Amino acid sequence: MSFIKAADFDHLDEESALRVVLAGKAIALVKVGGAVYAVDDTCTHEKESLSGGFIDEDTIECPRHGAMFDLKTGRALSLPATRDLNTYEVKVENGEILVSIE
């Protein structure tokens, strides 16, 4: 499994999302309680960027229609979204956030 540098750990604020594009994929990086999650940045309901959404513990809420997703599993937790997000493995090494998009 190969990892790509996505961002510096210190540049990602707690309980906020950062949109990055890795190998042509838009991904939202989210830091909660020091853990970093990576999920598709596009809501499965209406193609809205999730990086502008509200973070609450281990969930992210779409800013357009309020669909909520679990950051750990990508599972759609509320309507209007019915399809889950892809999640990506993350590791932090030497102050860098690394993401596997395989």
C-alpha cells in the first residue's frame, strides 16, 4: 500500500476539514481529537463539497442539505444521503499526513 503526502499535520485545525486533491480524487481531511480521517470530499446526495461542512465528534454534515456521514466508516447516517462515502487509510509520520488512495 502506498501513501501520498496530503498536508502537514499542524496545518489542519481541530474539528475542521481541509479539501485536498490526490491523484485526481477530492478528499476531505478531518482532525478530531488528534486523529485524522480521510473521506471523499463530495456528498453522495448532490455533489456538494463536504470540506465546508460542520464537524461534530466523528461525523461530518453536508453544508447544502444536512446529510451526515460517519468519518470512521463513511456510512451515510441521515437523509437525504443514502450512499456511503469512500474512506481512506491515514497515517501521520514526521508531522505529515499521509493518505493511501488505493
